[in-house]
Amino acid sequence: MEQILLKGLDGGNWRLADYLKRDGYAALKKMFADKMTPEQVIDELKKSALRGRGGAGFPTGLKWSFMPKNYEGDKYLVCNSDEGEPGTFKDRDILYHNPHQLIEGMIIAAYAMGIKAGYNYIHGEIFEVYERFEEALEEARAAGFLGDNILGTDFSFQLHSHMGYGAYICGEETALLESIEGKKGQPRFKPPFPASFGLYGKPTTINNTETFASVPWIILNGGEKYLELGRPNNGGTKIFSVSGHVERPGNYEVPLGTPFAKLLEMAGGMRGGHKLKACIPGGSSMPVLTGDVMMDLDMDYDSIAKAGSYLGSGAVIIMDETVCMVKALQRLSYFYYEESCGQCTPCREGTGWLYRVVDRIENGMGRNEDLDLLLNMTDNIQGRTICALGDAAAMPVRSFVRNFRDEFQYHIDHKHCLVSS
Amino acid sequence: MFEIEIDGKTLSVPPGSTVMEAANRLGIYVPHFCYHRKLSIAANCRMCLVEVEKAPKPLPACATPVANGMKVKTHSDAAASAQKAVMEFLLINHPLDCPICDQGGECQLQDLSVGYGGVESRYGEDKRVVPNKNLGSLISTDMTRCIHCTRCVRFGQEIAGVMELGMAGRGEHSEIMPFVSKTVDSELSGNVIDLCPVGALTSKPFRYSARGWELSNRRSVSPHCSLGSNLTVQVKNGKVMRVLPLDNEEINECWLSDKDRFSYEGLNSSDRLEKPMIKQGGEWREVEWTVALDYVARGLKDIARSHGAQGIGALASPHSTLEELHLLQKLARGLGSENIDFRLRRSDFRAFPKAPWLGMKIADLSILDRVLVIGSMLNQDQPLIANRMRQSAKKGVEVNVVNPTSDNFRIKLANQAVVPVAEMAAALEAILAGLSGKGKGEAKAIAQSLKSGKNVGIFLGNIAEQHQDASRLHRLASQIAEKCEGKLGFLGEAANSVGGHLVKAVPASNGLNAREMIEDPRKGYLLWNCEPELDMMNPAAALAAMDKAEMVVAFSPFRHRAHEYADVLLPISPFTETSGTFVNTEGRVQSFKGAVAPRGESRPGWKVLRVLGNLLELEGFDYEDTESVMQEIGIAGYAQCDNSIDAEPDALPAAGGLQRIGHAPIYFADGLARRSESLQATRLSAAPAAFMNAKLLKKLGIEEGNPVLVKQGEGEARLNAALDDRLADDCVFVASGHPQTSALGALFGAISVERL
């Protein structure tokens, strides 16, 4: 199976010399050698059907084309490495084991959008990764891949890394921008979007780590080839962070469209022969699906959306029949309650309320009206907030209650758990 | 123009307008908390969610730009259900303690919850409790009531120009708070009380004293700074309980300075003089008005008879009403004396404009593109003019300053020439030279800035007006204005700094001005609404002159030090207890009526002067009311003012040694503010100290905090040395307007400092 992000990695070969052996920076050289114009680069991206790997799945080429072309003044490129979605651990591995591929991707992106400065925002809990990335930046600068007149051309690009402090909300792109600016990480109201008013009020493009890291392969091999790896509208490969009750949890890079059953098999199948009860296919903020539904799905944006969830960041959380769905939701709801930035009303007040209701159900104090209350609350949060954290808090609640309502009802009726009884 | 339809009504609005603005223009109310027309858009309360055709979800009206052909429903089922849901969220953690909340009855949350709240709450869990914060003596907090709209935070950052409040913490744990162990100290801070849509931030002085619905509103005009802010004075049972801004976009917008807002406490202070008093045989005794006025009339006649009428001098505060100033000068002149003045803090009378004013309308400050402010403590002296300049600077207007301090007024300044107070004229000369292509440094940069402007304003502040070389600063400023085809203006010290000139409360050439009346003491003084030891240019000399006089008649709303030197104390009404008129710095004539009846036996000043005029058998003192006085004065609307200067004052001999900056800090500047306990408890009212920059401290071998003896001529004061590195070299800032410094001499002039 073709891999483009994790290919050839053995855990120790992250340095520039190793990367060069893996055709590293060949895409950059090719881009300059072929005298590709920025438009051609963006066209390749569009052909590739690469979609944002951070969670929203927005077409990358299209996003890049939103940047104003003849803008006088600074524009910025930002990489979102604030990987905070519970269940997701793919960007960390890219940064740690293949940092130069990200750097190369960002240089190409900067060239395509005429940007001279960029930042990589790395979240606070992974300091080792931050330090290694700093080292990789030094290597790239020393080798002339970064800085002034890259590879002797008249294109210059400065890239810096920025250490976050571990707030989930800073993964929201405009909160991330605020954080880089030294302010409290709180999402901005959109519009204006970052492409017109971004970092320091300048046009800015923000992409996920995995998205940028996918770019060199596309430039080297062509957008069409990348598309062919996956499925129409779902180009390329994707890393799935498989966690939970499987034999071999970890990161698996597979072409988009790979059947879930195959991914599960790669991860060693269900732990100890247990049964698949439920799966969150795209990170904790995406709706949970039942095991039966999941087994028939292919892992790409459109298939999963059809089933009522989202591919999200590609964090596949596997739950077997020993899991109490009420307890699982209690944990998730606590996370969103703690991580809400507190800026806008429905999320600030609603996430705490959601958690408290789920918590009382879990603790045998649920009331009969609670399930409808929960669903109604999610209606009142979803789509009413400044950023998507409100949605992220609401979607798990909705899907857990809808897909496993009997289990919740059992908790309320019997004041204890169905699973452990 | 874009066409928009809201609730079936159509309207054309310019692109870039928001749905909220369009709705407001149509008279459609969209419920909201965080939105405020003067603040940036936060879109965080979500109360203004409305239904927009073709939008998949409800959108916040405050932040949604109008698109052409947009159709909006603000009260449809979808909109109302979104609004009600937000209200439910807002209320779950709100304490709902309206009966014990000071905001009760004037609370946006309470009002809107009637329309959008439920009868019962579905939330049965414990509510959030948030510790209160100490924001100082003006603002009381009940942070549990806060709904996190961040209006107060944005106000600080955007209007006051200093972030004193912020939202710390995350999610449900987020709290509005000041910096650790800091209070809220800007001179505009009280506006957050008005902005707070709930009872989280309320007025500390007003707290628990009345309910909104018990108060009657009276329109009035601020007696403090030259702006003439419009006020709503709220009264209950004949007592002023609170002062709020009265919106006037052309003057104070929707804001008030803390001085305008909280000085009303002085009206109710125990310092109020309530009965006429006469000193006989060294003893003060209360007398009837007729007795007191008779006594005054006879005394004045005696002085006129034995020393000539020129033996009498009248000194009035520029915070007095136009009617009072007019009648006082008429009375003095009726007695035959030309010695009348209201420019109490001025020292240089070599040349003087006929009626110094802003030179333009206040609202027109916003059309300037280049500004030069000369000698001013702008934030303290004209806090809301400072705000207008702050907003201009944000839009790219270049604000330049020449000052003996590098205080930037919390404005993003283009250039700043920080010069010793004695070298201010030289700095202006350098700018003049710069305008002719010469010069260097800051002066040249300022000149270039001014030269590149199309609408230039040159403003002289209080320091420039009170400066020893004021006439020359005026002359030079006017030359600068001429050179860059700009306008010259005086920011103006007090509520009637313009008006006093219009009614000629200044001496003609055969009379003595305020300074001369002190330096050449008179036999008798009429002190109108002023405390010479706090309000005059040379407190020590003023006190000495009072001590020497045969008769001092103090007309005052307050007891004050006059009981030591005066012979008669006559209680006159402060601005809330009389009708009157102030002419603000833009020449706008603003009349107001009394809000409450005079306290005790005090009487409106114009009435007192009318009766005194009758007793002195002067002609033309038959007024029925202040309107008839105003008819005689004959100005209305906008007064004709004039900043021109004809004289060419010579350069003063170079002043060596240390120079005092004797500015009166904001809450020391007038008698009313001095008697507001809450204002006196703020950081801006800290006791005077001898402030110097580090260089000067070192030169004098003094360390911060050392006790020092400050001397001016005969006068001295024991103060502590303090560091203010913003001050120019060889300048010592020693506040005036305070009893601790009232033994000192001139506000601007030589001073010595020695370590004790």
C-alpha cells in the first residue's frame, strides 16, 4: 500500500540527510527547476483533491486560491500543529519523525501564495517534539532550503515555530492566531476570514501539519497521481490514529477509501477477541457510530459523512462491548466543559450544563426528562456559537444519546450501569 | 447601497453596515448585551441571533454584514427560539438576586428576561459563584452576576486607552478581573458602570441608596472641565443621588469623566456652608441673610470711601455660572472698581486673547489629520477630549505633543518633544524653524508631521495657559498654526473659561488682574466660589494678601480655609441648586435649571448678587430670573470667540535651576471635586509628592521616598521625593490644589528641593 507520510520511517531517520535520501526537498527543487508558477502549484493541489487534514476537510487548493494575489504588505502562512483533539496523535509523529517533509510542504505553500513568513504552532504538551522541530528548522536553514534566496532563487521564506501552552481551543485557527499574537487564545468571529484578516490583521493561510506534509509528494508526482491514490474528491492517503480496544493501537497511513474492516485488521483486530460496540471515526468531537454501521464503511470523507459522522482528524476511537457509553460520554463532556474558552454564552454555559446532566445520569441520579433535555440543549448550542467548539461539545452528546439511548435510559431507570451489571 | 429587508421593512444601507445597524435605523429592536455602538464587535453574548434567509443557522445581528437583497427576520419563531435559548444559558448561572441587586429596575438582563426568559429554570444544579474584586473606590463588584459580555474589557482597551480589566480563566471559570492587586484607575472608569448590562459593576458611592425608579431625572451641565458634558442629575427627596451622562454626540457622546460622574458627593458633603456667617470680635456667628448682606454692603462702601473703589478686588472661579460672573463684574464696576478677574491660575498677562476657545467645534476634532498639543495633562484636564484624540490617532491621525513630561495620554503619539518647562517656548521656536525647513530632532519631526496635514489643529493646554511665558507660547503657537494653515485652539481649563471673557469678568486696562490683585494686595476682596490657597497661581501670596485685607467676603458653597481670613461667609448654591449657564470650550452656550432646592440657607449666586446690588443702590440689578440676566448678556447658541493675539511678548530671561510644574491634579482642581470622598480615595488623588526624574534625584542625592523640604520663596512644604521618569530634566512636579502644598508659591517658577 502506497504511503507518502510515514514511508521509510524507522523512528531514528528524521534528520535532513535521511530525508534527502527519501527524495526529500526534491519537490522543491523540481518546482524551481520546472519554473512552476504559483498558479500551477495551486492547480496541482486542486487536481489532487487534497482536503484539510485537521478535521474540516476543506479543499486545500481552493483555500490557497482565496489568498489575495496582489496584496501589498505582509502575508502569513501558519501551520496548525496544535493537535489537541482527543484520540488524535498523527501530527506529533509527523513532526517528530518526518519534520522536513512538513517544512518542505510549507515552503512550497509559501511560494504558491507569495508569502515570506510562516509559523508552526506546536501545542504545549509535546516539548520534545518542539525542540526537534527547532533543530530541523536549523538544518533546513543551514542547507539553504529556508531563509533568503532559497536554493539560489529570488524566493525567500522565513519559518519559525511557536510553542503553545496546551489549550484545546488554540487548535481553532483564529484562536491560534490570537495566541501567536500573544493574546488570550479565543476564536474570532468570522467573517472576516483569515485569508483577508489573519495574523496581525494580514492575509493568512492556516493548514494542518498533515496537509502541508502531503504537499511535496503532490508536486513531485502530480496532483492526478495523488487523487488516484484515494477516491474521487478524497485524494491521497490519510493517517488514522487508531486507539482504544484494538490489539495494536497506533498511526496507520492508508489510502482514503480503505474499508474500515481492513484498517481494523491492520491494527490487529479487536482486543482479546472482544466485539466492536462503537467507534468514533474522526476524533472525539465527531458523532459516534455503532459497530455494525462502522464495519460496512470505507474510510473517506464522503462515506463517513453519509453514515452521519465525519472523518474529522482521522482519530479512530474503538470501543468494545465492555464500554459503558454513559461513562464514555461523561469523560468526553468533561473535556469540552473544561476546554470551552468561555467567550460566548451557549458554549460557556452549555458545556458545563451538558457535563453535569451526563454526570448525574452516570452517578445514578438521572431524571426521566434528562435525555430530551440533553438533546434540546445540544440543539441550542450547535450552530449558535462563534467557533466550532460548541458543535464539538454537542455532537458527541447527540450521537451517544441517539445511538445508545437504551443504555442511557437503563442508567436512569436502574441507577446503575447496564454494562457492568 | 445595499437593499435589506428586516421584518418586512426595506431599507438601503451602505455596504459594510451590520444587520444590527440596519435594524436600529428601522427602529427594530434586536435584543443584545455585548453589542455597544461605541465599542468593537465581540459577538459573544449571542443574544442578537436572528434568522437570515438562506443561512443554515441563526446569525448574530451585531456582527453580520448586510448583503444586497438580504432578508432578515428578528422575531420569527427561529429567531425567537435562538434568543430564548441564549437567555436560558445566560440565566442558569446568574444568581437571579434582583431584589438585592443595585441594578434592579435598570438592568438589561432583567428587562430582556421578561421577554425571553422562562418562568421556571430547567437548571437544577449548583450555580457558579465568583469572588468579587476590589476595583477601587468608585466601582463596586458582584462578579457572580457577570454575563461575560466583555463590554468593560473593551471599554478599557478601546476608549480609556488602558487595559485595566480582562477576562482571565477559561470556560465557565472565566472571570472579569483587574491585574493582580491593581484597581481600575483611569479617569473614565465609571463608564463601565453604565456599560455593564447587569449588576456586576455598579456605582460604589450610590450603592444601596436608592432604586432607579425612585429617582427623578434633571438635565444639567457639568461645572468641571471645559467640555461642558451634559448630565442627567438624579434626585430623590430633594437630594442629588447620582449623576449619569446625558447623550450628546457633539460633546460628551455617551461618556462622562469620573469627575463629572462622582463629584456630586461633594454637593452632599458635611463641608457645605449652610448659613451666612459673620466674624465679630474674632468669633464666627450665624446671621440672617439680610444682616449679612447689609454688613457686606456697608463694608464695601466703607472701603470705597476710605481707600477708593480700587481698593476692592473681585476674584471668581472659572467654574462659576455665566450669570454669576456677569453680575459680579457688574457689581464690582458699579462700585467703581475695575479689579475683577476669573483667570485665577494664570500668571502671564502680557498679552491675552479676547475670548480664548477651542477654535473649532468639539466634534470637528475628528476631522483634523494633524494635531499638536502644547503643555497639557490632557487625560486629567480634558479626559473626553483626550478620548477623541485617542480615537483619531487609531485612525491614523498624527498627534504631536510638546510637554514637560513624556506622559503619552494613552494615545499613540506620532512625535513628542519632552522639554523642561522653562524651554517650552524654545521648543515651539524650533518647530517654527522646522516649518521653514530648518531645525532638527523631534522639533523637525513635529514640523514635518504638521506640514503634511490638510486639517491641522494646534492646541494650548492648561500648562501652556498657566505657564510663566504663556503669552509667548500663545504667540508662537499662533504662528505655527498660521504657517501650516491650521487652527489654533485653547483646550480650556474650566466650565466657564470661555464665558468669563464673554461677560468681561476681566479687568480693563485701568484695573488689576488676578495676579496683580495678589501681588498688590487690596483692602477688600470678594471671593466668588474660590479658595485662593488652592485655586490661585500663587497660593502663598494669595493667602498673605487675604490675611492683610480689611475685609474678605467669601461667597462659597463650602466651608473652607476662609474662616481663618474672611470676615463674612455667604453660602451660595452649587450648580445643582441654581439655574445658570456655562459656555464650553467650543463656545456653546448651555443653560441649565436647578435640580434640587438650595441646601440650608444657601441661595443661588445670581440672587445673592442681585440683592447685594440693590443694597449697594446700583442700577440695573432688578433681575427676576437667570433668563433676564442672560438677556442682558445677550449671547445664545454659539458665542463669538477669538484666539488672535496682537502683541509680540518678549522672550523671558532664561530660567536656570529647578522649575516647578504645579499642575492641579484632576480631583484637586476645583472645590466640588475636592469634596467628593470617593474621588479623593482614588489613586489619582494620592497626596502630593515631589516628583522628579531619576537624573534629578541622583543630582540632588535624594532617593525615592526620602522626606524632602520643597521651597519657593518664603513658602515651603515637607513632602516625600518620588520618581517619575516621564518628567523632563530639572522639573519638579509638585501638585497644587492640595492643603499640603498651599504654603508654596507660584505653580510654575523656581523651586528648590533639599533632603531632610
